[in-house]
Amino acid sequence: MKRINRDLKIRRFRLAGFTLIELLIAVLLAAIVTSAAMGIYIAQHKQLIVQDEVTDMQANIRAAAVELTSKIRMAGYKVPEGIPKLEASNTNPDTITITFDSGGFEDVTVEHPMPQPSSELRCDGHDVSPLQDDDWVFIYDPFTRTGEFFLVTQVQVDASHIQHNTMALSRIYPVGSQVIMMNQFKYYIDNSNPDHPNLIAWTHRTGPQVFAENITDLNFQYVLASGQIVDTFVDEDMVREVVITIDARTDKRDLEFHTDYRTRGLDTRVKVRNLGS
């Protein structure tokens, strides 16, 4: 009989389920585990976002350095006498203008007089086929050692004529003036939107275009043939090396960092090839 009573008590206990205290403990433990898991997830998610921001920033600063390095190396290539090859502006952030011949033409000259500054350029006997409509080219007067860029509107390859109907030249250029496929690049920082400063690359063809985002500062120094390092120069042909400093930041603010943005800086030096030769 005692054994039967004991079995009945055990069965009733089993049928009773969990007590309220046990349920509360279970809920509390579940909440603690969930909270810890969420905390780990949020921390990892924030870290991934920061890492993505840093990766983008590093990619921007590397792209800016590669672009500037490649163009500075070309500064002055086949640029005729009297035409600026490298121009420095100590504007804080600095500005640099680089000019070089792209090498598309060889000895293309004007062979007939121009009646008007708007007249077509008659380069009879010369191959103008590398030139296309809407290209920007340079006309150079070797007698005055001056010239200007202009927009080509039509190329008559068979006749070797170049038209510029929408842009009259500033003057009449004499026979013997050279037509050169010259490039000019200007780089500067656009701070018009303080939250998104950008490195701008300007050319005659494209106008100002964003080349790299979130570039906050650009600085150039110039090593002269004497070894002196200057912020600007008088004679470009005395420049032997350009020291580039680029500063960048992340796109978004990082409120948990000791500064508003994560930042990176990059310094590099470029030897010029075509100046002072």
C-alpha cells in the first residue's frame, strides 16, 4: 500500500509540470543568452561596417596616388617650348596642372593661311586620321611660342582639314603652326560639400569630374635641381621630383572612435622624366 501511494505521488508531481519560479528562471536565462548573442552580433556588424569604410577609404587614396603619379611622370612630354608643362598652385589644399603630348600626331602642320580665326585648318599632306570629332587639340605657333586648346568639330581625313566651327581661335595662326594632340589635367580638392570632399580631375574634354571620394587634403612639394624643396617654383625645368601627400577619411562618421572619422595619409615621391632635358 505504501508503495502504491508513493507511486501516485510521483505521478502527480510529474503531471504538475514546471513551477512558476522555474519558468521565470528559464525565461531569465533565455533573455541573458539572447542579449549576449545580440550584443555580439551588433558589435560584429558595426566592425564590418567600419572595416568596409576603411577599405573604401584605402582604395580611394591608393587610386588617387596612382593617378597623380602616372600623370606627373608624363608632365612635359613633347610639350613645345614656351608652353607650361607643370603648374603649381599653393592653395591649401594644393592644385596641380599637368600638360603632355599624347603622341597621336607626328609633325602635323598648317599648310595654308587662315583667312579668319574661325577658318578651318588646312593640313594638306598630313595624316589627321587619329583625330576624331569632339577631340580637344592644341595649336602651336613656333614663331611666337604660344598656342591654345580648341575643340574639333569635324575632321576631313581625305583632305587633311580640321574644322572648329563652334570655337573660333583667339587669332589667325600662320603657316607652319603645329597641331598637337596634347592633354592637360588639373587636380584639386572640391570642398563645396564639407561632408564629402572629393579629388577632382579636370580636362578640356570632360570638365570637372570626381576622381576619388572623401579626399580631404592634397599637398605638393617640388624638389629642384639644387636639392631645395619648395611649395611653388618659378622655372618648371628646374623641377626634378614631386612629393605628394594625400589625406583621406571614411565616408561616414564613427561616433565610437576618438575622432569623427577614421583617416589615412599617404606620402609618395615621383621623379619627373621630361622636365629640364
